[in-house]
Amino acid sequence: MAAVSCMPKPKLPSLARHRPVHVFHADDDGFCPEAQVHEFRTAGCEVHVCRDNHVLCRSSVVEKISSCLRSLLTLSANG
């Protein structure tokens, strides 16, 4: 026997007390609906909307990801 029920989408927990969370959202990615941007921002993520596809391999996007990673590593090293 199977059961089906309708439920509201789950809410993401607030990330305010954690280190910054960077989300890279490709604007040409069929796997990432535009509605995610609002949900991630509401949860406290820093969302970077990129002019790229699912692979995120444009040089400007790779540089932005690298920059954010360096920033997070600096935060970790400083406490």
C-alpha cells in the first residue's frame, strides 16, 4: 500500500551564525531554477548569479569561485 501527501517545501535553516555560504547560480542551467536564488538569499547565503551553464567553467566564474574560496580560507585562518 502506498500513500501520497502534499507538503509545503522545507525551509532552509538560517545561516546567520555560520561562516559565509557562497552559492554560485548559473543563469543558463536547466537544473537550477531561478526560484532557488530567493530561497538561498532568504536563508542567508551570498548568491552569485553567473553568466554560465551547469559546468561553471567560464574564466570569470572560476576566478570568482577562487576569490570566495581564498576569502573563506583567510577567515578560517584568522579564527
